[in-house]
Amino acid sequence: MNPTSIHAIKLNLYKCPLSLTVLRFILIPKFPYSSSSSSSLQTLNQSQTNSISNSLYHLLPQTQNPNNIVNLICSNLKQHNSNLALLHTEVNALLPHLGAQEISRVLLRCQSDSFTALSFFNWVKNDLGLRPSTQNYCIVVHTLAWSRNFSQAMKFLCELVELVKDDLPSEDVFKNLILCTEDCNWDPVVFDMLVKAYLRMGRVREGLRSFRRMLRVGFVPTVITSNYLLNGLLKLNYTDRCWEVYEEMERFGIAPNLYTFNILTHVLCKDGDTGKVNKFLEKMEEEGFDPDIVTYNTLINSYCRKGRLDDAFYLYKIMYRRGVVPDLVSYTALMNGLCKEGRVREAHQLFHRMVHRGLSPDIVTYNTLIHGYCKEGKMQESRSLLHDMIWNGISPDSFTCWVLVEGYGKEGKFLSALNLVVELQRFGVSISQDIYSYLIVALCRENRPFAAKNLLERMSKDGHKPELEIYNELIKSFCQCDCIAEALLLKMEMVDKEIKPNLATYRAVIGCLSRLSRSMEGESLVGEMVASGMLPDLEICRALFYGYCRENDIDKAESLLSFFAKEFQIHDTESFNALIRITSAKGDIARSLEIQDMMLKMGLLPNPLTCNPFAILTSRLRVDVKAANMAIFDGMNASSLWGDNESLEENALQVLLGKL
């Protein structure tokens, strides 16, 4: 647009005020925008983040000039004392031009008033539904930290760390914080906070990297930040990195405190390098720090875990000499060490000594002793400790219940375990599903399915939903006791509770029905399996076959084998052999030969079990030796299992002549 045309527009503006609206419509582009808050933040596009300049904008009134949006926002925030509703109304027409750069400029002009800056930032993020840029976040964090509003600054730092991780991986938070120091007030504590933010979000590697970058640019982290980092590295077993950080602390003059030495003592113990502990304690004392209760407890616990009880008790005595009184943690660690060595009586004596010295045992202390006695099978002592803890107002937890029930189980005292469950419930202790499941399975394997079924009912009343495996154990146990009615009722209960029976369920039930000469019912369950998308296996096939044989229904047994071979490709040589033996024993050699032919057509290979009944039968019936021999020979030759034809024929003749 040339100067002449601009001059013409100016003249027209004076002549026609309505042209102002037209000009605004022409010059200000329209952006899709909603002023309502949104749960998903709208990313600021490049078109929004660049301030739009046009040579004609200065012709518009100040309240409609996009280049004046920052001035308008700051003026409104100042005049209306951060009344964001009024601000929204007055700048609503210009909001499409509010980009990341404009937000940064507003924040910089509000940095002397952190409350206003915070209100504006939250308005942009929550009310407008825009996602601030990394630079916006960094400016508001600097502003809040400078104003000593550390909790809010930490909140936004954690938000930024998460945002960069998920959506902006190319952004460098540390670098952006550095760049923002050129324009706004700042405090080096922000970089300590960044290290802590990374650690709080579980990103220890990034925290370590930021710590080292701080040192490189000349910012010295506080000892609190250093300890925070050491503790994070320790939790992830980065023990080598712990010593590297400690060396950097020494090199840059970050004076350690007692907490630093306690963390490093823990590092030494985790490393298993307890031999260096004494030297480290000496260094700790040289620095002017005496070991405290945390130091001693860390060492005692480590010595007890490694079975070095003499060293642990030596430290226990040293504590008294140095005026450090052992606490509950000290005694519990020592008792745990003694119990692991099988010295439960000594642990119990130490327990009484602890109580005598005025310390009240907690759930961990009681569990340590109860577990020790249960491992040795001393259930009476364990039960006595249980009553003692309940008397002292300490409710047993899931670990207490589990070790006691398991202890009775290992002794085979399941009745005592059941009585314990009832007693615990009387005291208001909830029994976990794991304990119920353990007892039900144990009772089933002891062939006590009715007791297990009663326990299942109690389990359901307590609000636990039995799993498929528990039902299968019960059904299997009832079937082994030939209680098929109860097994079928349980199967129906499973279906009512929308627990789909699996192959193990059907194996147990069909096997029991076949054993009880109810093979027809068992076969009907095969149809039910197939309808539910499940195929029977070899075990079910054999169970039904032997069931029909037991019922002397040989025709049905034979047709079953053919059906399973055709429909499910289950070819059971063992069952065919049994069928041949049965028909041979009945003297029906013709049918035996037919079954052998059927096997060959199915691709099953005959073996001596298949052929010997023919030999015995022909010997007993004095049939024509050559004819019988040729029948056997033909079948074996087709299978190619027993060498050349001459030796095969000789073998068959010897059998028939009674020489084998």
C-alpha cells in the first residue's frame, strides 16, 4: 500500500466514522477463539505468538489496536486490582492476538507484583484455555521465587518439567531459565528448585544433570539440594553416582551436614563395604559431626542383614557410652537379626529388655518375633504374642495374619488355622483374600472339600470374590472324593457369578462322571464346551472312553474314538490298543482286525501292544497260522516299525507256536 492510498484512507476516516468498523474488519484477522475455560489447553500457534504489525493499526482506537494489547492488559490489571472478569470484557476483541510473546511482556511488567503476575498467568492457563510457553513458565517461576513464594514456584516448575517431558521434548528448561535472567528479577534458588522438581517427579538422571550444569555455570547448590539428590540416587541404587556427587560437593565447597553423612553411611552399607565404615565415621567426626541415632540404626540394620550380629551388638553398647539411646528401630533391627539366626529366645529377651526401658513395641516389632517363632514351628508362643499385641491395642495387620496361618499350615494344623481366622474376625481383624485362598487350597489337597466349601462361603460373605483357580481346586477335590453333585453345584455357582469354567474344570467333572458310570452326562458336557468355544483334550477323550468301557458299552467307546479323531483331531493310540485288547479278550478277532485297519487309515502306527492280543487269540483258537500271521504281518509291514519282512514273519510264527 503506497503513501497516497494511506492518505486517502485517513481523509475518508474523518469524513465517515463508520469506516472505522470497516477498517478494523479489514485489518484485524479473525481467529477461532473461545473465552470459556477448557480442560485441554490450546497450544499457541506461530501466528499467535508473533505480534502482528500493520502500518494501519495506529489508525485504530487504542482499545482496538492489536499492537496495544499488552498496554491494555497491564493498565486494566493495575486499575481494577486484578479483576479478571473486567479485563476479559475490555480486551475480549483483542484476545486472538494474545500470543506467547505478549504473555511474556505482561509477566515482565508485572514482576514487581507477584500476586498480579500469578493471577494473570492462571487466567491465561485456566480461563482462556491457552497453554503457556516454556518462556512464560520460566518468567513466572522467576517472579514467584524472587518474591519468596517458593511453593507456587515449585508447583509451576513441576508442571513445566512434566509438560516438556510429554509434549515438548526438544525444550531445555535449564537453558530457558538462564535466558530469562537477562530480562527479569531472579534468584539462584530457582536452579536448586529445578533439581528438586526433577527428583520429585522421579527423574533422577535429569536432576543430576541439572545439578552438574549449575556447577558449570557458577551456581553453587545448597547442601539441602545436594542431600536431596544423594537421597534420590540412593533410592535407585546409584551408589557410584552418590560418591561422585559427594566429591563434587567437596570440590565446590558445599559443606556437608549430618544428614549428608547419614545418607553416605547408608550408601556404604548398601555397597556392602562395611569395612570402610569406621574410616568414614572418623572423617565424619573430624568434620565436627557426631554419629546420631540415624547413623547407628543404619549401621546396626546393615550388620544384622549381613549376619554380623557381634558387630551390631558392639555398636548397640557403644551407643550408650556416647549418650545415644537406642530407639525402637535399633531394638527391632537387633531382634530381626537374632530371629534370622534362629535365636528367637534371645530376641524375645531383648524384647522384654526394651519394654523394661520404657519403649512400647509397635506392629513391626511384634511381627518380627511372631515370624521368628512361626519359622521354628512354635505356634503357641506366636499365638501368645498375638494376644499380647491385641491386649496392648495394636491390631494385627495382613502380615501378622499370614505368617500365623502359614505357620499352622506348615505344621498341618489346619483346624487351628481356621479357629485363628474366626478368632481374628471376632477381634475385628479383616482376613485377606490370599489367606482364604491359601486355606481353601490346603484343605482341598487334604481331601477335605466340605470344610473348604464352608470357608469359601465365609470368604464370599467377607466381600471377597473367589477366583477361577479356587473353584477349580474345590471342584477337583469334590470329584476326587466322588462327590459329583457338589462339584456340579459349584460349577453352576461359577456360571451364576460370571466366572467361565475352563479346561481344568471340565476335565475334573467329566473324569468323575465317567468314573461313576455316567459317561453319557460327561459326553453332554463336551457339547457344552464346544458351544462355549472350548475344545476337549486327550485326557477328556480317555476319561470318556474308559467310562464307556467300564459300562461295557464297547460300541459307544469305539464310536467315541472315531468322533474325537474326526471332529477334534485327537488320535489316541493307547485307547485304540485298549479297545483291541477288550475285543480280543472276548474272542472277536474279526472286530479286532477291523479296529487295526481303522487305526492304519487314521495314520496311527500299531505297536506290540496292538498286535500281541492277535497272537494270543489265534494261539488260543487254533486258527490257521499262515492266515493269522499274514494279517499281523500286513499290519506291521504297513507301519514299518519292526525291521525286515522275514524276521517279522518269523516273530509272528514263534508267537503263534507258543515259543515266545
